[in-house]
Amino acid sequence: MPTPPHPLAPGLGDAFTVAQALAVGHTASRLRARDLDKPYRGARRVVTPPAPAAPHDAPLARDRAERERVVRAARAYRPVMPPGAVFVGRTAAVLWGLPCAHGDELHVGVFAPRHGVRRPGIRGVKLSPRLVGTCTLERMPVADPASTWAMLGAELSVRQLIVLGDAVVRIPRDQRGHPQPAQQLCTVAGLRAAAEAPRRRHRDRLSTALDGIRVGAMSPLETDFRLVTVAAGLPEPDLDVEIRDERGYLIGIADAVYPRERVIVEVEGDHHRVSRTQWQRDIEKHAAYGAAGWRVVRLTSAHISGPHPLAPALLRAALGA
């Protein structure tokens, strides 16, 4: 039976440089032990057992797993990151918790006149100080949300930029439904300022996307619903609306509302289907909406996505009724 390796010095953490480990007394052979991997040259990371696989339709499971993967890779690279370098682009977006696909490479930027980072697993980007604001997130240097969104104008379509922008400007709510404006990553005005910065590339695409960004969409699917129905000629809804009864009691918070027609649209992700608690809450909430005189249209991704979405026809019928 193999002898387990000696414990690591507690101050090293889960990711560290070879130099740091040697400085606290570990040997080169200890750094070759099987409990460590080598994500980047000069770096070591503690091997952790893989998390249990979540069911394919588990609520938000894939998004969480993707962010955890990127965060783990970023933390492993952080100890050997060049001074002044920051995570940018798709990596920064995922670190901020935004809906953005990410490949295997980390996107790392350095400010001119320094040259971009070149090493396996890293996509180096040269930055202009006038176009990229930086901050610290979970002890990692990252481009701020507005800069991240504007930089992705080079890679994303207008529709993808709207989805991403909606996520940046949304105002989260706590478990009791109270809005938390202090947790908003950026305002629409902040995005516009980043898009209109001098020498910003792809400004026309960013400007077109800005015209479609709204505060209140709480998921990419809600943004897709709005874009699909507006493109079909239907009116824009009010978003993230508190619905109260005649006594002023809060019944629920609706995804999209058409006040004049007394129509509520609920855009339901998988968590509405697989969570028993959410399912029971939805039944009670929709019954209360009906008792208060609202017509409820419930839509899933099957109604919203695809080349011929059904959402516009279902909504048009409800508004006409």
C-alpha cells in the first residue's frame, strides 16, 4: 500500500507556485506526488475528487458546474499570473456569473505596451487602459462588468450581447422578494459609457444591442421570450413586476406583465418542473393571480426556442382574449 504524501503547509492553499512550496520547505519530489496536478508551468493545484454528476435536467446544474470549472482554472493560474494581468472576455464573464459560453482556454489580458501572455491553456489579449476597467473578484483581478460586456462585442452577436447585457443590469431579489439594487453589476448607462469609449471597436454592434437591453429579465430565457415576441410585432411587457391583491398583499413577482390586458407571462425553466417546492409554490401563486383577475400564460423553452416558436401565438391569443 503506497505511503500517503506528507501534508502540505497550511498557508499554501489549494493552488500555489512551485517557488512558494519550496520556500516553505517542501521538496521537489513532494511536488510530484499524485495529490497534486500541474495546470500551468510553475504552478501546482491540489487534486480534488470530482463532484457527483448532477442529473441532466437538474436546475442550473450545468451553469454552476461550468462556472466552478472556470473558477478552479483561474485560481490555479492566479499564482503564476504576470503582474498587472487580469482575466478578461469570456473568462471574466463567467467569473461574474454571466451567461456566456467558455472554451478550454482562460482569457488573460495585459496592458500595453506589454505583450500578451503566451502559454498553453491561456489566450493572451493586449489591453488599452482607456478601454478596460479592472477590479477584484474573489481575490482575482478581472475586467469590470461593463468592460467585459463591451470587449465581447468582438465575439458575440447582437442577440447574445442583449442576453449578456440583460444579465449585467438585472437587479437581484432576496429570498423574500425584496430588490437588491446594490447587487446590480452595472447600469445601462454604464454599459453605454463603455460602448462609447473612444476607439472602442464594434461600436455599432454594441449600440444596436444597447437598444434591446432592459432591466428586469432574470434569465436568458426571459430575454429570449421578450425578443421573440417583440420581433413578432407584439408589445413589450413590463418586467419583474410585483403583483398585489386589492388589499395590497404581495401575491408574487411576475416575469412579464401586460397591465392593460391583465395578462401575466411566467417563463418557466427546469427548476419549476423538477423542484417540488417550486411546483407547489407556482400552483398557489397562479391560483392567486387568477382570483385577482389576471390571465396567466405559462411558457417553457419549448415555446420560446427554435425556428418557429409558439410563444408569439400563445401570447397574442391571451392579449386578444
